[in-house]
Amino acid sequence: MKHIAADQAVVTTDEFDREPTAAELDAIDREMPVIEASIELLDAQIITLDRIPTELDARRIRRARRRVLAARRTLANTAATHTAGVGA
């Protein structure tokens, strides 16, 4: 009698089935101000979905957009500083 078995690859952990590395966690920490500012902008935009935006709503959205831009600028500047420091 012939034994029939499925051919299986060696069982290893999937690339997506693992904990984040220390470098990935550090990258998330560096990007957290941008993430929080983006969430604040989304909250301000969601508030205005079911009504006509008031002047206060418009100011809140403008302020949130400025915070997102400022956080992105800061992140880009720190990334450029770290990159320039590596080659020096």
C-alpha cells in the first residue's frame, strides 16, 4: 500500500505574523506626532459631514491642517538631519 501525504513546506513564521522590531517601534514613535495630527484633522472633518460647517468648524479644520503640515515638516527635517549625520 502506498502512503499518500501532502507535500508541505517547512513550517516557519509568516513575515506578517511577528512582533514589530525595535527599529519599527522607533519609527512609529518618530511618526506619532504626524499620526496624532492626522487623527485630529479627520475628527474635525468628520464633525462637519452631517451639517453645514460654521466659522468655528472652518477654523478647527484650518488649525488641524496646519498642525499636520508642521508635524510633517518636523519629521522631514529630523529625518534629513539623521540621514546627513550618518554619512558624515
